[in-house]
Amino acid sequence: MSSNNNPDWLADDSQHVWHPYSAINSGLPVFPIESADGVRLKLSDGRELIDGMASWWCAIHGYNHPVLNAAINKQLESMAHVMFGGLTHQPAVALASKLIDITPEAFQSVFFSDSGSVSVEVAMKMAIQYWHTKEQPQKQKFLTVRGGYHGDTFGAMSVCDPVTGMHSLFANSISQQFFVDVPTRGFGETCNDDDMQPMQAALEEYGNNIAAVILEPVVQGAGGMRFYSADYLNRLRELCDEHNALLIFDEIATGFGRTGKLFALEHCEITPDILCLGKSLTGGYMTLAATLTTNEVSQTISNGEPGLFMHGPTFMANPLACSVALASINLLLDSPWQENIGRIEQQLKQELQACTTLESVKEVRVLGAIGVVEMKQPVDMKTLPQQFVDEGVWVRPFGKLVYLMPPFIIQPDELSILTKAIYKVISKI
Ligand SMILES: Cc1ncc(COP(=O)(O)O)c(C=O)c1O
């Protein structure tokens, strides 16, 4: 970066500030951002980048949206925050009601928390407390599939892929959970008994100790960007019922339209017992997550011993976050979001197809507004981000995956710039 783009605070950043999955003084580039508007990020040197990441899949309406800005400004006039213990406010209740309205009827209660990881912790604790109340306190373990990602706190981390989640690093601190192999049937395929055999065997062997099965429905996101059979989830529901395990869906990445349905669970014919939402819940404006559950789970916990659910974050149901979340959901539902996602899906399919001709590419796959180019080898994060920036786009690969999850408002010409940049940059690998 030239010196006029490198003010002193950038040196401070490098020396003192951790970034996600980073080292202090790593020498890896970080790009200073001045502002963001629509699908464009503006760097401090004035260059504009078309955003292919939606800020880790959250900014579904793009940036600086007048409706979302207005929601926050209006809420600011009355209060930015107030504790949620013993007090309540309209933004939280209105948002909870909205979430109950737009999710399957079974979900009747909502627990707000600060981040996706915490909403997963909450889901896991709900499952444990449920079985405790049912006089099965030995049911404290979780079963999941390899290749998942559920967050970075200890409970959430314990159900992330053991290898990519580096469980060995935290071996004496992390709970040991049960894992089966990634589902092999692809999206749109049906499953047979053989496909379910690993899950069935694990539930038969360890079911007595399993509080819940947790997974990301249909799309494994940060664990590998894999799409798998919705029928696997239909059959999993039956197995969970047979073996007295709750079913938790983590829709933190897939919720709010990303896969072409409002929630990925709509690709299947069943509902889980607990549902985690986060990321695009606030349209990417503020950090907020929600764990939804059924009357059966919430009433059991509430009526049992100790008669309360053991979790209560300081910033629970922050009014600014709840207000902007409600505005974001209404904005989404009032927009032609299905058309937008369908259009993005078709264009990604057409334009990323070219990448399949490259020697370095293993596979291209697209579902909804998710376009993935899986490389044969991990990409070089020292050089690739800079190359994308030089092409005028913001694309941040991880491992072998170069992918796009753009804001839903992206226009065809802007999306083409992203897909062309991907082809151009990876064709040099
Ligand atoms: C499916 C899933 N669950 C949980 C999380 C963790 O969310 P957060 O980063 O908000 O803690 C993520 C984040 O990428 C995710 O994709």
C-alpha cells in the first residue's frame, strides 16, 4: 500500500488490534474502509469495491440503507439500551412476534442474545435443561456431522468440525461430542437407510447421553460451503424422535432468504425443536441473534427445576438492534426477494461455470445467493485479497473456497464484475 494510503492508525492496527482469525503483526493486508453504500465499500484512498461478501453474509440489503438508518435513528430518540432483566420494551416484543409469525408455527418463544455463537450456546443449554427437567440429566452431549461450523465460543466450538475447528488445541477445555461423517447426498437428492446409517448407529449407541443433534440445515457454511440433501433432515427428525434427542437447526448463515427460501428448513418437510438465527437478522447493521423454540421445550424448562432458563446476557434484546432487525425483516418481506435470489442464482450458475474449465478448480456449486468455487489447493491469503481489491471487488476466500454471498440488492452488471474478477484472479493460480 502506498504511503498516502497508510496513515499512522494503520500501523497501530497492525501492532495492537486483533482481526478475526489473525495474528498481531501478521503482515497480512487489511484494507482501511472509509464508508459503505449500497453494494459498494469505499476504501480510504477513494477506490470503490463491489462487495461479494455482504460482510460475512449479513448485509442482505446492502449498506447505508435509508430505511434501516431511519429505524435506528428513530429508536435512538427514545433509548439506545436498557437492561432486559425485569424490564421490557416494544422493539423486543415486536421483533419476537415477527419471528414467531414468519417461522413454522411450532416456534413460540424467543431468546435474544448478542451473537450467533451465543445463540448456539443458548440452544445447547436449552436442550440440556429440557432433559434435566425430564429427569434425564445424563443427556448432556451433542451429536452432529463433521464439516460444520457453529461459532467460536466453547460450546459452539465443541460441535464445529474437530479438524478445522482445531479441537486438539483446546483438548482439555472443550467438551467431547459425537460426530458422524458429512452427508453424502447432494441438495435435491433423496436419502435411503444406508445414508442414515451413521446417524442411526450413533444414536443407538450414545442416544442415552445425547441431548440434541445440531446441524446447519442444507448448507454447511464456514465449515466448507457444502450443500446437502434436505431429505437427510427429514429422516434425521424421525431418528431423533425415536431416540429421544432434540433437533437443533443452526440457520445463522442460511436464514432470511440466502438459500432461496426464507429459512433453509423450508426445503424439508419437518421442523426442528430449536432454531438459531443471527447474521442477517439485523440486515448486518448490529449484532443480534435469536434462539427460537417450541412450547414443549420452553414450558418444560420453565415449569421444571430450577424453574428458569440459566442465561441472561447484559445486552439481551438491545432496542437499537431489535428495531433495525424488525425494519430489516419488513424490508426483506416487502421486496421481491425470491425473484432477486432466483436471478442471482441463475447468473451465478451461468457466470461461474467458466471457472470449471480451469485446471486449479475442483468444483463450482451454486444454491440461492451462494456461489462457490472450490479449488484443488488452499488459496494464498497473502496475495489473493490484494488481487481482488485491484480488480475493484471485495472477495475474501478461505481455505480452498473462493465464494460469493452478495447483498440481495446486487444488480446484474455488478454481479458480473464479481464473477469476472473471480475467474481472472483464480485463472492465474
Ligand atoms: C452457521 C453458523 N453458526 C454460528 C455462527 C457464529 O456466529 P457469530 O460469528 O455471530 O458468533 C456462524 C458464523 O459464521 C455460522 O455461519
